[in-house]
Amino acid sequence: MGRVSRASGAPARRRRFGVVKVRDRRHVDLLLLAEAAKGPANGHEMIDRVREHSEGLFELPLGVVIRELHRLVTNRLVQVTGGGPVRRYSATPLGERVLATRRREWEAFSHGLNNVLDAADEVGRRGSGRGRAARAE
């Protein structure tokens, strides 16, 4: 019998990539801001949502998440909402603007990186084809 997803009970899909433990502060911040913009959630819920939305690819360590949420609150990008013992976090208007800017930066970076990698692949294909043609002569 196949693996079953914990969240939905549906059969889990095979992953093409392994789990990535995200520890770089800039990446963690971007993921947390994106989740905080979707609505209030506590740290554990954010970790679960990031895992779910990344199809199990991204794993955020709880200690890193707590530390970064406190930093995001200090920088007024995220606010604590609700009362009681469980802290829930949501994006502030400033946090939403920062998220939009960082999304544009990420899209530009990703586009440029893909172009560089595609060019390298093209050179590799031409280079390997030339070697075969030269040997055939």
C-alpha cells in the first residue's frame, strides 16, 4: 500500500526532490511573510502551511520560526493578533508592501537565473554535439 499524506489522508505523491530545511533568514522571512499575509496563524500553523503549500518540500525548524517571527514583529512587518497563551501572527500593511517588493525581486532573480542556466545547458548541448561530429570525421 502507498504512503498516505498526514494532512488529507489521500495517498502521498512521490517527491521529485528531497526535503529542504530552510534556515537562511531571508528565505524564512519571505515564507513567514507570505503565510502571515494569508491570515492569522501561530508558529506551528505557519510551519504546517509552508510544508503543505510547498508540497512537503520546505521544512522550517520551530526555533528559527519563533526567532524570525519576533524579529518580524520588532520590524513592524508582522503583528501579534488575538489573545490568550497562543500568539497568532498576521502581516501588517508595511509587511504586505515588503512582501510584494520581495516577490518582484524574487521573480526577477528567478527569471535571470533560469536564463543563465538555460544558456549553460545550450552551450553544453552544442559542446557535446561538436565533440561527436569531430570524432566522426
